[in-house]
Amino acid sequence: RLAENGASVGVLDVPFMPLVGLSKGFEVSEWGPHDLFEGRVQAGPDHVSRLVSNHAAHPLSFDRLDAGGPDDYENLQRLISKSLEGIRLRGSLARSLLMETRPHMAMIAFTEIHHAAHFLWHTVEPEHKVYAGEMFGNLRTINPGLKDIYREVDREIGALIKSIDERATILVFALHGMQ
């Protein structure tokens, strides 16, 4: 509706959001998704598509990295590393999109939080009695953890805020959580 009424709009990786054909602003879908809708990166308009193509790819775009469980330490460490890298790259891409298109309203989703939370929930409170079993024996070796992923998103949000007009209104919220 905003675009239909003349506002420019930016959308980056909002879950299940298909491209609608914006002519002003930007729309990018499945650049580093948790939830797949089309199964491929899509971006528009054309100059935005070129900008996204020239930007580094998200490390989880094509590597649907999942862990086999809370004791799959190798893949958990890879997931953490790729999530942190993806957050930094997402912030960089978002800043580029905001500077290039100057939308009136933008919604940028940091999907890494949701994806990582599926596999790293146990890093939030590793001393809890539920993790006393043998399967969780090396739990303390998982570092950084989910809190660090949230902190990295906080840093990127701060950088995004610094990159836009100081009169802008900023809203930060969760799209869908872990229940």
C-alpha cells in the first residue's frame, strides 16, 4: 500500500515475502533465508538486483547448514561462524541498499537469529540441569553462542541507525520467534 501511494519501500529477507515488483526502493528475497519461499535469491528493481549480485553472497544462502543435534559440535561451530559472518554481510548489504535507494520505509530481517536459535538454544544457559547428561558433555566448548549472535545483530542495527538520517523513526521487533 505504501508503494501504491507513492512511497519508496525497502524489504530485505522478510520471511515468506515474495517480490511484488516495486519500482522505487528495494526488495530482496531469500538472500540469506531461514525459511525458503522460492528457493533462490530474488531482487528488484534491476539496479538493486545488480547491487545484490555484486555483493558477497550470504554464507548460508546455498549451504543449508544444520546441526545433527546439540552434540554435533563441529557443525554447531560452523553454524555459529557462518551466522556471524552472515549478520555482518547482511548489515553491509542493508547499508548499501539504504544508501543507494533512500527508501521512505525499510524492513530488514536478520534471519540468522531464528536459524541459529534452532540449534544453539542450549548455549543460553549451559549450566541448567537438563544439560547434565552425557550427550551434552562438551557443551561448554560451544563458543560463541546464541547471545553472541544477538549481540552481533545489535551491533549491525546500531551501524544501520548511524547510516541513515537522524530524523528517521526506527522500530526493532521480532517477526516470528522460537515460541
